[in-house]
Amino acid sequence: MPSAVLPSYRLPLEDEFERAARGWDGRIYPWGNDWIEDRTERLSKPSPWGIYGLSGEAWLWCQDEYVADRRPLIQPPEVQT
């Protein structure tokens, strides 16, 4: 009997998680550049990609660790002028 082919999943790299959270416009936080004190309100705002809940505990959801001086794996798109 052939075994079922299951999809392969993995945790994102830290750079991938940050890109999903901050988007293409380089936001400081997933919801924008201003700090929101209320955690519920922070979680209710999506990232530029429309993803919710990216405002904390990234270290739990990433394969690797944050390195401050590492070059990002994902470069922002070129701006068309």
C-alpha cells in the first residue's frame, strides 16, 4: 500500500519572519511605526501582507536566531520611478 505524500512544512528563518511582519515598506512594527500600548489592539492590526499576530515572540516561531549585523536574505523590491 503506497504511503500518503504529506506536504512538507518548516518554520521560517528570522529574516523571512521579519519580512512578513514588517513588509516591503520597512515598518518598525507590523502595524506601522507608532507603538500601540494595548496588546489586543496590536494583534488586531495586520502586517502589510495581511498577516495577523506577528507582534511578539518571534524567537518561538523561527528556525534561527536574530543576528544584528547579518545581511537580510530578502531584499526589498526596487522602487519604480
